[in-house]
Amino acid sequence: MSEYSWPWETYQDRAATAREAWTETVRALPVGTRITGEVVGRQPFGVFLAIDGRPDAVGLAKVTAMPRCLDLPAVGQRVIGEVVWHADHNHQVGVTLATWAHHEDLLPTFADRIGQVVNGRVTKTVPIGTFVRIAHCVEGLIPAAAFSGPPAEVAGQAVRDGQEISVRILAVDLERRRISLSVNRVP
């Protein structure tokens, strides 16, 4: 199975049924309603849901509500969520998944840790630098200029994905959701 798929083989038939049942769907699922359902389609912009007890409803959980460190649930996965909007133009029920809504954002806890040294794990090296996970769902960037040249090296050794390294927190930009790091060079 591909990573992405559209819901239901006959999506056009399903869309027509959702359109016919739209007034009843909105009445039965007002904003704030807790729902359960199954992921029936997956796209880069979110997941489509079959909502339990509402066979004609089409649910959509958009990635804009998803914490960046989490993954979209897989097709067939059972989910819990809450109705957050109704889209009259395409007859979809917007849902925020419970795992997304209850996710603790740890980034603000690093705002008062500038200058501190922490251990982290390299998640990837790209042309602009090396990303290091310093906490669950918190990554920072060591700019490429901080290294002597490609490949990125620490103490003469090439940095590789999964490697644990010591880094210093240089800056935390909460608005842009970025952390700047430097390699902590042991004297």
C-alpha cells in the first residue's frame, strides 16, 4: 500500500451521499462533539475519517492541527477526536485528533535554557546544517557554518544520524518555532 490513499474506492458516490445527508450530519455532530472513527484515507494534508455512527459523514483531520513531531495515523487505525468545524462547500466534518490536542509542547521550556549544554541525538544532516533532537518533539539546528566543512564533523569524526552529541542552546525563537544550537566542544 502506498503511503497516501484516497478514502473509499467510490469516493464520488460517497461524496454524493455526504452531500445529501449534510444537514443531518451538521445537526448530529455540532462543534465540540467527541467522535470515534477509523482512518479511511491519507493525504499529505491530513487524514479522512469514517465517523462511528454517522455512515454518511466524511471527517477530515488536517495536518495544520498536528504537532510537527507526530505522524499521520495509518489507514485502518482507530482514532478519537473532536469536531472543530464544518465545511459546507465539500461537506466535510473537521476533526482535531485527541492525540494532537493533548500533546504537550515542550519548546517553550527551552526559552529560559539559553547557554545551557544538553545532550541530543542527530536526526538528519542537510545542506543548511544538522538537526538534533534535544527532547521529545523538540529539535534544534546546528548551522552548517558551525562545522569545518562537509561532511559535518565533531572532534574529527563525521556526524551521523542517530549519534548522540553534546550541544549548547544559542537561541530559542518561539514565534518561528526554532532553536539554534552549537556543538559543545569539550576544552
